[in-house]
Amino acid sequence: QGAPRLVLRMQARRGDAFAELMGGPAGFADPYPLIERLRGEGRFIRTSLSWATFDHELCRTILRDSRFGVRTTESFDIPGPIQKLAKYFPLPPNPVEPPSMLVIDPPEHTQMRKPVASAFTPRAIRRLSDRVETVTAELLDGLPSGGSADLVTAFAAQVPIAIISEMLGFPEADKDLFLHWGDQMTPLLDVGISWRAHRRALISMEVMNDYLDEHIARLRRTPGDDILSTLVTAGELDTFALKATASLLMGAGFETTVNLIGNGVVQLLKHPEQLERLRAEPELWPNAIEEVLRIDSPVQTTARTALCDVEIDGVQLRAGQTVVLSLAGANRDPAVFAEPDRFDVGRANAKEHLSFSSGIHVCLGASLARMEGVYALQALFDRFPDLQLDGQPRRRKLFTLHGYEQLPVRLGRRA
Ligand code: HEM
């Protein structure tokens, strides 16, 4: 058990709102009251773990400031036994460790991001729209008219995994493997992950590493027209970097969008008047997706480390100090969003949310996620107009990623 996990638990028990937010049950069940308490402590606060901000302007400023980077110097995420192990055995590529682009700074970041970026431009993504529509329709065809379902496993998880698997050239039959590996690896994004959870993630990483070795070897022999084949053929990334990129794209490609779709279903079912408005004004769907992203951010926090001594909001940070940036907090900042707790599909500035981050690490898959969100939610409510919750949705026990693991619904008759 790493020290931060213990610290987190002790602090949470003593009523420390930040420790609770990052590692206590309320942190994943309903983080927003905790966020508001912390916002009340100031724009830029010193917490039991690090500096933190819930302020939209500060989050955006820090994300776009080149004096901050993503490499953490004091790693409180890797438990002691794993660190010892890593001295003797090379660890497999990990989507949240270098050389994954998510956690490296320029110039290496640019080298890792550039070769992939062209596959995710809004134009490239628009070309996928027919495929997203077809996949969504097929999944909805498979749901039992008049019956019940768990919408996460039967639908919300299936749309993004099907699309990103195809984009990367993985066989459709293997998507359950990725769902399992993703499930085991997502806790790595949280602070204070237990030794046991870390070990489970490591096992998945090892197995996935072997799988990717074989897959990449196959693509070297017979490349297809998918993103990985393009990267393999271009020859700019070595095999380790290719595997890190593949696992990041795979994980980021579905572990977040599943939350967007699930969170969207719950918001719309809890606010039937908003759903009515969308039926009357379907052109509002893209904006409704922005509002879902804003009000219940699928990625709640990120962090940046000062690369040099820097003054922020009157506070002097030393090089190496970390700041937790609450994207979910920024999204409900009353200085930017009027009545921030109100879900309003017509909100004029919903798109100002920071759910996709900002600056050089801004989400590469934002256009894809937006498109999948619109197609999935609009088609779902068109095909099953009487959809209703059938029991209490259950949250994933994760803090950085925020969504449902179970979403029981009565589907009603298919339209
Ligand atoms: C980065 C959110 C979907 C690929 C990020 C970051 C956020 C984010 C917040 C930046 C983290 C930081 O600044 O530290 C989301 C959300 C999504 C989503 C909320 C869905 C609703 C996707 C999809 C893909 C994707 C579908 C496609 C493969 C990536 C990649 C990065 C990234 C590759 C790393 C970019 C970099 O470091 O330069 N995402 N994402 N994301 N996302 Fe997404």
C-alpha cells in the first residue's frame, strides 16, 4: 500500500473534502457537493496532497502555460513494490506512463502526437459518420423491444469500442479482451491505487503487450488501411512507442465515451422536459452533448507540474510542485456558467466546458467522441421513446473517470 493511499484514507476520515473527492466514496458517487465546498476555500488552494483549483480561468490558463508540464517528479501513483520490481524487470507499455503522449512534454510530445493527429481531424472523423450510424443502429436492433437491459454493457460501451477497434485494425472478436483490459487498467489514473489493483493492471498490461506484439508483427507483414498500419508503415515510432500509442488510443477511445453516453442517458431521463425540447428541436442534439459533457464530466480531473519556479494567482510554486486541475469544477464555475447546476440543452456557452482539457494535450479524440455521443443518444431516444430507468444506476468506483458501470432500464416499445 503506497503512503498516499493511507494519507488519503486518513484525511478523508477526518473530513478532508479533497481527500474524499480523490479517494472516498462520495468522490465517485456524487463529487459535486465536495467540489463546491472546495471552491468555497478559494481560487487556488493548498490541499493535503497538492495545490488544486476548481476555477475555470485558472484551469485553462495553467493548461495552456508552457511553464507547466505533465511529467510528475514525485510519483505518488506507483506503489513501492512495483517501483522495486521495475528496477529488475522492464515494465510493459502503459497508456499512462511515458512514452504515451498523455504524460510526456515537448519536444517528445509533439513527436508522438503528430503522426496520429491526422487520423482524428474533424474532417477525417466526418468520414466515419456512416459507420458510427450503422454500428449504433445494429446495436439498437439487438436490444429487446419491450424488455429490459443494462445500457452500459449492451450499448454505451459497445458503440465506442466497436469504432475504435475498427480504426486501429483490431479484429471485432477481440473487443471483449480490450473491455477487460480497460477495466483492469483504468484505476491507474487515480491517486492512491491499492497494490492489489496495481498488480491486476500490471497483469493486463503484460497480456496486452504480448497481444500487441503479435498484432504489430502481423501489420508489418500485411498492413491494412487502419491507423496502426499507417504508423507501422511510416516507421517513425519504435515498437514500444507503437504499443504505448495503441494502448492509449484504445483506452482513451472507449473508457471515456462510454461515460459520456451513460451520463447523457441519466441526465436526459432525469430531465424529461429537456428530452421533450430535443424532440421538438432535434438540431439541438450537438449542443445537448456539450451540456452533458459540461455538467457531468467523463474525465473529472487532470494535473500539471511546474517545470520551473512560477507565480500563479499570487502563489509562488517551486519547480516540481503539482497542481490538480478539476475539469468538473471548472465546468460548474458560476463565473462562466449561469446557474451551473442546471442541465439546459439549449445553454448558449455549453461548449466552453473543459471536459476535453485545453492546450497541447487537448483531447485528440474530441470530434470522434462528440460524433459518437450525438449518434448514440439521439438514435437511442428515437428508437426507444418510452425508455425509463429500472432501478438505481451504479457509478464506477473510479475518481478520474466518471461514469456508470450499470444502468438498468426498461426499454419500452421500439418506435
Ligand atoms: C486526451 C477527455 C474521448 C484520445 C484527453 C484529455 C482529456 C480527454 C481531458 C487530456 C488530459 C490532460 O490534459 O491531461 C476525453 C473525453 C472523451 C474522450 C471526456 C469522451 C467523451 C477520446 C477518444 C479518443 C481520445 C474517443 C480517441 C482515440 C485521446 C488522446 C489524448 C486524449 C490520444 C492524449 C492527447 C495528448 O496528450 O496530446 N482526452 N477524451 N479521447 N484523448 Fe480524450
